[in-house]
Amino acid sequence: MPFRYDLPIPKLFSPQPDTVRIAKWLIEEHAEVHRGTEIAVLETPKGQYIVMANGDGFLMKRYVQAGAEVSSTEPIASIGADGENVPYGRPHSLAAPANRKG
């Protein structure tokens, strides 16, 4: 995995909150990820959201612990990927409401 990219807090709504809380991590470090893999649950004043990968690779490092608050402009993890699997020109993370119905 010669490339690494940071996984940011995705754009959730406008205006974006200053901070969010990492409610729960859904995968462990070194786990394989693909586009759409659910990585973490965020809590905001407007509800809970799932953070998802937007590329393929491995979750290399989680930068914050579950329960911690983080600035919505800071990355929460890093993804290791081959060059063709880095989401160039696209957001590096996606979000969906956590209370969605299957």
C-alpha cells in the first residue's frame, strides 16, 4: 500500500457543526475497506451519522478514540490504498443518517 490518505468528517449538513463526537468505531485498525464500508458513527446536534469509505484499501490508523469530540475539519483516520483506489477528485468519506431503515 504505497499511498495513504486521511479520512475526514464528511460534509453532513449546512452549516457544518464545529465539533462532532465519535460515538463508536465500526471496524478495527488494519481492516479492509471498500467504497461504502461503514467505519464509524458520529453524533452531532442533529443526530447520528455513519461515516463510510469512498475508496478501497485498509484502515491504517484511527486518530481519535470512541467517545472523543473532534473538530469537524480534522481527519479521524487514515486509509492505505493502491494508487488506483484513492478517491481522487471525490470526497474521501461519505455519510448517511444512522437511523436509516434497511
